[in-house]
Amino acid sequence: MKFIEAAYIIIGIGTLERIPDQFTCANNLNQDPGHQYGVDEVMIFFQDLSKFERILFLKGFVLCEKYFNWQTGSVPTTPYLLRYIIHKDTYCNQYKEDLYNWIFKNRGDNDYSPTGFQKHGKHSCNSYKDKVRIDSLTSYNVNPNRERIRARRDRKSYIKKLKHTLRALEKDQYEDRVREKIERFNFFSDWEKVEVIKKDRLDFPITLLPEKTIDLFIEHVNFINNFQKSRFLDSLPKRTNKELTRRIKKGLDHQL
């Protein structure tokens, strides 16, 4: 069969919007004409048709694609026909929407038909409304709102600065509490100071004690036994201030 013969059969099928009985068993439409004769030849014929005939040809093409199960993979001819009508012919938006809905309802199983994009396949797109939603998501992902991105970036930077400020305030607050504790500790008698240090009852790090207080402790502390002394030495910081630890240990060598 020549292409021109197949083409007018397709138009006839589009007119009836069904496959006539005389073609249900025929094998002369078992291939996509765009693959059999070339897309260029199909499009030359298609462009010479009237607007009304182009719609009939497209509908017939969609029905044949489904009924005869044209195996065209990711390159069906249908998207060429549809794009021409949508972009070249003057139809109102409602007509275009109705056309899409008709095609989605009557198409075959090829996910690349009718638009050429797998995202419009049956698994996710079965109406013009679905197509608009999917295309909007694609546009959002590919061309995100620059103002929104800039605002999000500025907000993230602002939050980071706030966190730094908060940490600084928390540190200052902690240091202020420690200063108050040290001031209260300084009101103790020498004996009380020594006992509090020896029994590890400081409510602030021992590393913050002034040198004169450490000297006072080393000079006046008295341990009952080696176990008590060892337990105290084990409580000293091992990483934060090794110099302080060595100093105390050395100063207590005479004890017991």
C-alpha cells in the first residue's frame, strides 16, 4: 500500500473515531507510517490538509497506534502531528484541552505518545489537567523562582548569624554564672576552700581556680589515706589543663 492510500484510510478512521470492520483484520496498517514511509513524507501530507482534516488524521493516527499496537519506542510520529496542530493551527484553549483529553482517553500504551515525553505516560498523566500539573512541576524544577531562592538563601544566612549570636550569648551567660560561683567560693575560709576542692565539690571547673588558691590547697590539704588521695587525683582534668594536673600531683607528692 502506498502512503497516500494509508493516509486517507487513517483520515477515514479519524472521521468515524473507530476502526471500521474492513480494517480490523487487515495488515496494511501494521506500522507507524512515519517509520514506514518517513516522518517528512507524513508531515508534508499533513501540512497540506485543512485544519479540520488534520484533526481527523491525528485522531485516526491515535486510534491506529492503539489498535494495531504500533511499536515505535520513544520516537512515535503522533507528537509531530499534535505539536503542529497546537502551535500552528488557531484553536481556542478549550478546544485544545478537549483534544488532549480525547487523545489521552483513546491512546495506546506507548508512554511517549502523544507528546513525546514519558512523563505524560499513562502511569501519571490521563487528562489535560494532569499534563498541566506535570508540566508546571517540570518548569518549577528546571526554572525555579529566583526571588524565592534568594530569599531562602538570605533567610538561611540570617538564621546562621542568629545561631552564632545565640551561642555567644549562651557562652557569656555561662561565664557570668561561673564568675558568680567563683566570687562566692572566695568568701569561704581557707579550710572550707581546701575541703571543697579535696572532696570534688566545686560547682565550676577546677581549672578556673587562681594560682594562689591552688598553692593554698597544696600546702594545707590532708588526705586520710592513699585511696582518698588517688580518688582525688583521678578526678583532675586529664585533657583540658594538663599543666594544672601535673602541678597538683607534683605538689602532693609529699602527702602519704
